[in-house]
Amino acid sequence: MPISEAEPNDPLSGDPAEKRTVRDTQSEFSELCLPNDTNMFGNMLGGHVMHLVDLCGAVAAMRHSRCPVVTASIDQMTFLHPVRLGELVKLRSQVNRVFRTSLEAGVKVWVENLHTREVKHTSSAYVTFVAVDASGNGIMLPPIEPETDEEKRRYEDAAERRAYRLAFRGRNGPTPKH
Ligand SMILES: CC(C)(COP(=O)(O)OP(=O)(O)OC[C@H]1O[C@@H](n2cnc3c(N)ncnc32)[C@H](O)[C@@H]1OP(=O)(O)O)[C@@H](O)C(=O)NCCC(=O)NCCS
């Protein structure tokens, strides 16, 4: 994919010394589980949870990139508990690491029973987004600075996950262009 130069008014061409932190990318999202998004057992559809994960991750990604992003991949997701009709699904995301034109966002999902106030962790996901301009060219992203021990751990782990993803991609794609 070609990589574009930053335009003069592009936020990416702003002060290169400006520090962009993980904290600045942290995002939250919540949604009540309603009948339109459930299966015949009254549980939220897994695909709908993935949609919310994609959105919550994209908000964190755009808080860092300050430009449009597309989803390149979502790592394996497991659903540990159902989200039942009338429960609240809550998501939190942050950028774990920035590579060149792509970055990894981590998204964690919980379900809250609003009657008992019990909260359970239901899923975690890593989503890779690529920053693109209007012509579909990649945009080089500014680096991110992890500050806390937890952010530094996620930053290191993200490099391993990227290597695995790109090795997987090397074996399985990309699909040849027609
Ligand atoms: C994702 C996409 C932009 C990659 O384009 P490409 O021409 O294959 O680009 P490149 O090989 O030059 O890779 C560009 C970046 O994407 C990353 N990337 C590509 N495929 C990836 C994958 N499967 N997982 C993780 N990262 C990936 C590369 O590592 C590279 O990142 P870097 O610049 O930080 O090193 C392109 O495949 C695309 O537009 N896909 C559709 C996106 C979309 O519409 N998503 C919504 C769901 S339909």
C-alpha cells in the first residue's frame, strides 16, 4: 500500500515533539442489550459484541491518529459469559502500540446486571487499525508513549502479537488482486 505525505493542515503534520500517550486514547462505550440484538435465547449476538469492540477500538485509534482508520484484523475472540436481555454491555479500549501506518488497540468487555450490579468480564480483543487518507493510501503515524508499568507491558506484548499476525497473514493472504 502506498504511504502518503502529511498535508500542511493535517493534524499529523503538527508539532512532531508533541507527546501522545496511551492515557489520551482511552475510550469507553456502553449499550443496553435490547431485543433487536439478541438470539432466540435472549442473549446478545456475538457478532454484535464484535461490532461494539470494533467501534470502541476505532475511537481509541482515532484519538491517537486524528485521521480515519480502517480495521485490518481482529485477533481471536472468546465469549466467557452471555450478555442477557436488559443487561449493560460495557467496553474500554486504548492504543497499546503504534507501528508505522498501523496500530494495535486493546478492547475489554464486561457485562453488568443492573439489578444486582454484578459485573463480569466477558471478552478481550486486540484490533489492528490502519490509518488511511481519502485515496486509500496509508498514513505514517506518530509514536505513542506508554507511561505506566501496565501500559509498558502491553506495549512489549503487542510486538509479539504483531509478529504472529503478520506471519499468519504471510501464510494465508492477502488475497491476490484481480
Ligand atoms: C488493511 C489494508 C489497508 C492493508 O492494506 P495492504 O495494501 O495489504 O497494506 P500493507 O501490506 O502495505 O500494510 C499496511 C499496514 O497494515 C498492516 N496489516 C496489513 N494486514 C494486516 C493484518 N492482517 N493484521 C495486522 N496488520 C495488518 C501492515 O502490517 C502495515 O502496517 P505498518 O505500516 O504499521 O507496518 C487493506 O487490506 C484494506 O483496506 N482492507 C480492508 C479494510 C476494511 O475495509 N476494513 C473494514 C472491514 S471490511
